Amino acid sequence: MRHPLRNRYRNRRGFTLVELMIVTVVISVLAAIVVPQTFAVRDRAYRSTMKLDLKNLAKSQEAYYVDNQAYTPDLASLTLGFRASANVTVSIESANATEWKGQATHSGTASTCTITVSMNSRGNPTCSDGV
């Protein structure tokens, strides 16, 4: 004579509730690990884009300086026709005959990158976190 529970487990189809809950927990833990890292990578990419735009702005300012012996506060008057990357806003905060300061922001992050260049020092762009 066959035992009734044996037939019940032999004909079992599908997953139990406990098995489904374990799979859900494992997927949630993996998602909790991956999602923050994805945002960090995206923010680093935005910062790199802003720094690159500021370096290109520095090259355009140097070309303007060679022709005019002064830096310009106006983006439109740059000799090389500077254009910022998509979603990046670049501005020249101040400029005179000896130095200039520029700033870049990206619509996808609260970070701001700045650069200060003078005749005596070639500045590198630096970024700060937004508030």
C-alpha cells in the first residue's frame, strides 16, 4: 500500500511560497548592491564631461590670449568657437589681462566644476558636490 504523502510530493508542480520568498530576497539584495554603484558611475561620467569642457575652454582662452593679450569674459568671442557638451552649461565668471575663472554645471548632477587659470599657473578643473 502506498503512503498518501508520497503521492502528494511526487505530483507536486511549481514552487513553494518559501522558495519564492528566498529568490525575492536574493534579487533584492543584489539590486541594493548594484543600483548605488550605477549612480556613482553616472556622476563620475558627468564630472569627467564637465572637466573636459573646462579644459577645452582653457585651450580656447589661450588661443584668444595669443591674439589679444587678454582673456575674454565672453564665450561668443572665443577664437576657436568653443561649444560645451550636451547638458553642460559653461560660464566664464571673471576674466582680465592676467587670469580668468570658469565654471561648468551639468543638468544631471548637483556637482559644479571650476577652473582658475593665470599667466603663472595653468589650473586644473576641480569639482565640488552640490548641496
